[in-house]
Amino acid sequence: MTQVHSLEISASKPNYAVTDTQRILAGKLFDSQSLQFLPAQTISVSKSTGVILSITNTAQCDLNASQLASGEIIDLRHLTVLPGFVDAHVHFFLHSYGETSWDDQTTKESLVERTIRATVHARKTLMAGFTSVRDLGTEGAEDADISLRKCLSGPNSIIPGPRYFCASRAIVCTGSYGPKSSLHMNREGIEGVTGAEVTDGVDACIRATRRQIGTGADWIKIYADYRFRSRMKDISPRVAGAPLPTFNCLELAGMINTAHSVGIKVAAHASNTNTITNLLELGVDSIEHGSTLSPHPDSLLRLLCATPNTIWVPTLAVSYYQVQFTGGKDPRANQAWKVVSEMFQRALAMGMENIACGGDTGAFPHGENALEMKLMVRLGADWKKVLKWATMGGWECIRPMGWDVGYAADGGYGVPLGDNEHRFGCIKPGWAADLVGVEGDFEKDFEGTVDNVRFVMKAGQVHKIDGHEVVC
């Protein structure tokens, strides 16, 4: 059973709500911009605004036993403190395919059940040290992510969870996505359930984009290619598994330009070389998966390297887990892992930097989000860069449009910034007080250390300390 700490005021327990300013003593602090580990740093945060106030050398701080006892100072001198981790590709309304298939989740689990599960997934994600996520589609759970975001937000959130950026229903074209009925071949979905919003033609694509923005989406997610001919699997499995373009260039341009015109970014599920090339030329903001080695992987990677404003989220973890689910006996899963891992290694050899960590978490268990970082290191990535991609890289991917040219501290209207308007991914004054403390030595044991999350703070509020969840 999970152990928890309470914030009840008592003589024996620290009261973390005595003052507005909290000081955290870090044994080492990871600078996600310089990739340096700074020893003995003190981080001062404002609990009311949820931002970092200052960072000083601990030797310059006046410490006394009463402050440590009261909770005004949190002693993490035995830990390495980093910005909260960011998972740039999750699905809170899915749970592991090792438990239940995607088809059964979308057609046999009610919206109520899937939403309750999503709240559990949010808590597990936060306790694993991931203080921000981007959810790229509810996969048939309609617009439930918009309401979930409200429940996760603000200083008095209903449930604990990370900063939550969501994409509503996502957009697919007719015939491409599931679930697919085995009785009524020519209908979209089953019993009215579709895994994403189905639309075709430039005008309809623009309309769907506008509708999802109006619903409250932070991002637009497009399935730019998919296993369009999946019904061929009985006689032509190779054809059935091939990623084929779903939308033409005019349709893609209509969605991307419409979203950008109102400050919304666009993520594209894409693995087909021609599709990715077109998306980069159209200015898409992130490529999800991108696992192709045909016909010219190096030229595609060079183009991606030369398009730094487009972030690549390789989602290694979901391909790795598909092999685990099948016990290594499915040739298609084995080949998919081979392709995505080789593609990532080619990108490393080219020195690609515009990368963010996102595992497609949800297809495998929530709370295991760090697997993406572990796989990157196993495949040869510099572990310090991986930490950057999981922190600052997450901010560079997820950040709202407009931050590139600066943003007033109050949003420019005298209104305090909301959860999804704060900068995160770096420990510096004015940025979100989203902090993670881990125990161990990254250089000697990266995987063990990244898993050993002992402290979690989101927006200045402590959610985990001494390895135990805090219940407020």
C-alpha cells in the first residue's frame, strides 16, 4: 500500500504552510540549459505564485534548526534536484495494452470508467516526477480531457497531477482509424465511438480544427498517416501495416494554418517519409514517432535537424513495450523496434538536438514514463542531454506560441498566469517551481537514479517528500 505524508499542523510534523516563501536545500542542482550540476544550491520559491524567487549558494544562506523543524526549509542536501520531468506524449484515457487492448478499451469501457482511470494515471505520473505532460488525444473519450485539465489545475486542484496540455479528440480521415466493426465494414467506429474526429476535405478539416480549438484544446493532433489498409491483414499483412498518407497537402495546410492563426500548435502522428517531409515544409510543430528508414532516412533526418522549430518526439518506449507484450514473438513488433531504435541512433550520429521525451505513455503503464529516457541512454545518447530533453526540451516542445518573443509576467492584462502559462523545465528565477529530487548517481546508475524519485514539487506545492506521497 502506498505510504503518504500529511500536511496536518502538529508539534511532531513540519508545517509546510507557515510562510509563503519556501527554501529548498539541494545537494546538487541540474541546470538544464548548461547541462551542469551545481553543488550546494538553495532554491527559494513562492508558494502563492508557484514560481522560483531566487537561487543562491547554500554557504551564503543563514540556516537554523528551527526553520528546518518548522518546514520553512526543506533539506534535500542528500538529493540531486532537477526541473520536473516532462512527458510530451501521453494518453491519460488509455491504460496498458498489456492489460486490455485498445479496441476493448474504446468499445467496452464506459466514459465514466475511463475518466476515473485517467485521474489515477495523473497521480501516478506526478509521483514519478513528471510535473508536465501533453496528452495527444482522448482516443474515443470525447472531450473529457478538457474537464480533467480543470480538475488538475490551480493551487486547490481537485486531484493531484501534472500540468496538463491536451489535444481533445485529435483528427483523422475517413476509413483510416479505429475502432473498426467486423460486421459493418463501411461505417466509422463502433456504436458511435470513434478513436478521433473523422473529417475530410479542406473546409471540413478547417472546421474540425476550429471546433476543437473552441472546445478548449491546447494543441491540435493530426494523424497525418496511418495503417489505412488494416483490413488487408488476413491476406497482406505487410500492406496492412504500412503507414500511408491520410490527408493531402491542402488539407494539412488548412489545419496547420488555421491552428497557427490563433496561436495553437500542431502535433502530427507520422512515420511515412513523404508525409514527414510535407509536414516540415508546412511548419508543423512536432513530429510524433517518425520511425521510418525508407527510402532515404538520412536526408529526412538532415531536414529535421535543419528545422529546429519542429520538435521530434520519437516515442521509443511504446515500440519497446510492444515487443515485451508479445514476448518477442511478433515479427512486426520486433521490426518496428529495430526501425525506431536505428532511426534514433542515426539522429544521434547527426547531432540532432530538437528532441523531446515522450513515450506514448498509456499504451504502457503510467508511472513508467521514465522508460523513454532510459531507452535513449541505452541507445547511446549522452545522459545529460537526455535529462535536458526531458526537462527544457519538454518546455521547448509544449510551450504556447508567443513565448519566443517574450511574454509579460501577468499575461499583459493584469491577470495572473494560469497553470499552462508558466515557463517550466529550468530552475531559474521567474520560472515554475516544478522540482524533482532524486537519490543516486546518474553517471554510475542512470536508470536506478531516474527511478528513485524522493521529492516532487509542482507550482510550489509539495506532493512527495522522503519518497512518500503527501496528502493535503
